[in-house]
Amino acid sequence: MQQPGREWSSEEYRFAFNGMEKDDEMKGEGNSYDFGARIYDPRIGRWLSRDAYESFYPHYSPYNFALNTPVQAIDPDGNLVLFINGLRTDPIEVLGGVPNPFIYDHRSWGKWNGIYRAGDAGPLREYWRTPKGKTNTFGREVDMVQKFIDRIGDDNVLYTSGSSRWQSQVRYRLKHLLKPWKYFIRTRKGDGKRKAKKFHKMVQKAKKEGKPILEKGESIKIVSHSQGGAHTRGFVEQLETYKDEEGNPLYNIEVVYDITPHQSSDFTRFQEGIRNVVYQHPSDAVSGDNDPWWLPNGGSEIGEVEGAENIIKDIMGGEGQPPCGGPEGNRCGHNVWDNDEFIFNIPSGEPGAVEYRKDKPQK
């Protein structure tokens, strides 16, 4: 709230709290801010209308601002960031050293097979940060979601799972089509298409209820890891099929960041206009080149993805780097939280940099 004797004003400067435009005509200088979807009254620290996303935050008042943490959080009205994780395993749910193929399949048993907000994402949210009380291989506590939020400038976030069956593939190959057991092979690209259909229904339902998840013109950013990279290919391909009455695309996908994707040599390029960054390590014990450990999961081979910014560099096993610990150890750079400095030390404007969102220029 503006305080007497501690104010500054200029006809040329219309913006203030959270970078939003002041609306001084009705209530006087600095007593109202226009956030687009709602008007904010700083004197009471509340909105003058209910939060359109209140159903996603049942434990908070629909009139609160930034979940009541305005010092550390902002309430942007921009894009949507979707995080798609890879294979999820648990030591308790391992059979003979091989992860149970059903427990964390993104569709099986109805367990975490949807699309979730941060407060409801459970293990899908925890996937992206170092386990509680532990550090990554480099001795750092890391929250990759928060790093992407800070760099992109948007905290409108959704989570979904790209974890698929142990024997799944990126896509069908000719040899699969010639075998009778082809119907038992799961393609992670197909999983992604099914998830996109669910996302589309979710978006359209929210729109009809007057609680839009995406406003007109807003873009989608996707961050994937491991198996989630192939899942993302199907997700994007399906979203591109949805058009409005005039034949224009319903969804604007701005960028896809793929972190240590599995079987990247099978990836196809995205359509023109979608930026794609692929971060890979040749010695990666899970998604690196031809590691026999992953033969039941379709083998392992990295490759430069056509049309993408391919950032390929080892972060373990070299001179001055931590030693590779193998698939049952530190996985030689595959773990998402070990890639924090590898990704976020790339300066803005350089290939591979995580950039600020385009539709709302940084002030």
C-alpha cells in the first residue's frame, strides 16, 4: 500500500506493484491496480472479484493475492508452463532389479495419470527437486521447477507424468508392425497424444465454466525429462490438430525444453515456430549411447534432433568432474536436478538458454 511521505509519481510512469498498471481514476493515486483478469486493492491486500482458478487452490481464500506471499511470489497473467516427468521408480516397488512396469505407468491403476496444479501434484512435483534433506551430485539442493519459473517469468504451472511401461518405445517402427505382439508395445508418443486429449477437454471445460486455464493468445511452454521427451512429441502433435471455427490453431506452443531425453535419435522435429532445446550427455547411463542396461526399454542412443538447439556435453566422468556412478548410482548426469548449472549457466541469447517469455516483455 502507498504510504504518506513515501511516494513517487510521474505521468510517464504508470506501473507499480508487481509491474502492473495503476488505475487511479476511481479511487485515487495508487489505490487500485489493473491485473487484466481482476482489479487489485492494495489497501486491503485483496482482489475485488474471485479468483478464476479458485478450484485449484481449495485451501486458500478466492480473494487472496499470490497465495498470501507477495514478497516472494508474483501473480502474472501470462503463459502456461507444463512439466512432463520421465520414468518414476521406487526401491520398494522393484522386482528383481527391474522397476515394476505397472506401478508408475502414467495410465495404469488410475495413479497420477491426470494433469495437476502444484498443490495437487504430489510426487509429480517432487520429481523435479532433490529429495528432502539431500543434495545433487554436485552438493546443491535444487528445485528445477522454481528455476524455470524464475527464468521464464511465469508461475502458472501444470504437471503431468510421461512415465510409461518398461518396454515402451518412442514410436512404432516397421519391425513392430510385422510382429503379432505389436499391440503389446506401448509408444510414449501415443501416450502423449492421449494426454493431450485429456488436456484439451480440461481446457474447454474450464473455459465454459468461466475459469479459463488459457486466455486467448497465451502460449504454452513445456519442460520434459527422460521418457517425457517422447511423451511431449505426441502431446504437441495432438494439440496442433485442434482449430477454432476459422481454422486457426487453438494452442500456441512457444518452446519445448527436453532434459536428457530417452531415445532422442527417434525424435521428429516440431513444426516451424516452436523452439526446441535438447540437453544431452553422451555418457548418460540411462539415455546415453547404447547402454546395455536399457535394452529392455528399447535401447539407448542419443542423437541430434532436427530443427532443435542440441546442447550435448558430459557433466560427469571427465577431468574435474564427479565420477560416473552408473545406472544405479548418480546415472552420469541423467538425473534432472544434476542439470541445474549445465542449463541455467547458459547466458541469455546463447543457444540452449532458458529465455524469458515472449508475450510479456520483461520490465
